[in-house]
Amino acid sequence: MSAQPEWDHTESASRPVEVRVSGSRAEPDRNLARIVTVIALASIAAGAINIAAAATIGGSALTLAFFWVVGAAQLVWGAVTLVRAPRWWLTLGALGNAVVVTTWVVSRTAGLPFGEFAGDVLPAGFPDSLATIFEAVVAVGAAGLAVRGSGPARSAALARRFALAAVVSIGALGLAGVLSQTDAFASNGGGGGGQNVPTAPNGGSGPAGGGYGY
């Protein structure tokens, strides 16, 4: 009985392949992380200024509620964005800040059609202008990231040096806005009107404690 050769069919064993992220691929991730970090910190800075406005201005319950709600929402949105930035969250931040920016622009050009100072064109001050710049940065940046998809999680950890520089610069500007707001309140004798005290019709003074920032 003749022996037949046995053919060994050997299959190449699968080996784990080490995937290395090239510098060209890692750089876009860091750039996205930097954008997320900036808009998150800008939102926190704007929220701090609006909270300071809510704590110092007087006026109607609607005015105070606006500042408290907007300020608190911006603080929460910024803090969450530093940890996670899904598309729906970025979209929410873009739309919310766009509404606030639009409200400020209308109040400084044509006057709001409702509220305590309906029809009055309010003056632009340093704190509210700075907060609006922060809000515009958030709206544009969040919208751009939402179009691309979700932002990277824990963005500050992906770009630590940049995040530290952003904290210092944006934090300093935000602190300047808060201090300007509180100083304006103190200069008015604690009677409100920190961000803006509009001139009442017929040349009179604004209502006591009636500063209306946005």
C-alpha cells in the first residue's frame, strides 16, 4: 500500500497589528480638542458675567429670570462640554447662544418689542459686550463642530498646554467682565443697573434698580 504524501495546509496565524496614530492624524484631533476647549471656557466666562449681572441689576422679574437662566445654562453647558460634546449638545449650545446674541443686537439697535424697556435702545457696556463676544464664539464654534459631528471627549486632556493657556486668557477676560459688572453696581450705590442703565424717555433717569443688560 503506497503511502500518499500528506499536504499540510497551514494557515497563517493572525497577529495583532499595532496601529500607530501618525502625527498627521493626531493633529486634527488636537485641533478639534482646542476648539471644544475654547467654546466651553467661553461659555463659562459668559455665564459668569450673566450671573454677576443677575446678582447686581434690578428690574422686573422677567429681566432677572433671563439673566439667571441664561447664566446658569451657560455655566452648565460649558462644564459638560469639557467632558463630552455630542452633536445634539453642540447644536443646543449653538442655538441657545445665537438667540442670546440676537437679543443683545436687537436691544442695542432697534429696541426689544417687549419687556421692561420695550422700544428703548440700550447702550452697550463693557461687560455685556464681552459676554456677547463670548456667546458669538460659542455659537459659531459649536455650530461648526456640530456640522462635522461630535467633538472629542475630555478635550482639555487632549491639548493640555493649550487648555492651560486658554484658561488663563479667557479666565482673565471673564474675571474682568465680572469685576466691571460689580464695579458698575457699586458705583451706582448698589441700586442696580450694573451692565446698562438705559435713559428713560423724556430725558428722565432709568427706573431705580432697573439696569437691563440684554
